[in-house]
Amino acid sequence: MRTLFFIFMTLCIINLCFPKFGWYLRYGWISKGESEPSRPYMAMTRMTSLLMLLIAFSLVVA
């Protein structure tokens, strides 16, 4: 269970710090670098990652 938590936390932190990387893994490889993610997409990705981190930490503390 701790391994799964560590993987989840690592992915959330990477997505929080580098949202463009997650976009590239999901959509960017299809367009072969010809397009960029929008600013609202980047903001929503960061907010969602932060929310998931807060939820995960609160579940660990509880």
C-alpha cells in the first residue's frame, strides 16, 4: 500500500510542477509537438493535482 501511495504522490508532484509533461504524454505525442496546451488546461491540471495531494495527505494523517 505504501508503494502505491508513493507512486501516486510522485505523479501528483510531477503533474503539479510540470503540467506540460502530463499533457504531452496524453495528447502531445499525437500532434508531434505542433500544438501546446492552453493556459486554462495548465491551471486546471495544477489545481487538480494540488487537490489530490491535499486529499492524499489528509487520508494518511487520519
